[in-house]
Amino acid sequence: MARKKIDGEVAVKPNVFMRIGMFIKQIITELRKVVTPTRKQLFFWSLGVFIFVVILMIAVTAMDFGLGNLAFLIFG
């Protein structure tokens, strides 16, 4: 067992199986805090993501087209 000295006291590090068990307990505790969105929330969040992706696609396409034409003008 690995031991560390902290202010004159010896702290014992838990073994690997205890750490795995503690990790799984923490995962379960955090998963209980998760709130599932309603159908309406999920629809509008998905719609928002879709609109954002479409806007980014338009922006990247415009930059690609514009920079391509600029390069064609500069280099012939």
C-alpha cells in the first residue's frame, strides 16, 4: 500500500478494487442527476443545432467560393 505523510499523519491510499468501486458509485451518483429533456425541448434543441450547422455550411461555402475566385484573380 502506498502511504503519504500529510502533516505528521499517514494517509493510506485505497487499493485498486476499492478505487474502482468508488468510481462506479460516483458514476451512478452523477447519472442520477441527469435530466432527460422533454420531446418539445429535444425537438427545438435539434432544430437549433440543424439551423446552426446550415449557417456554418453556408459561411464555409461562401468563403471557399470567395477565396477560390480571389486566388484565380491573383494567380490567373
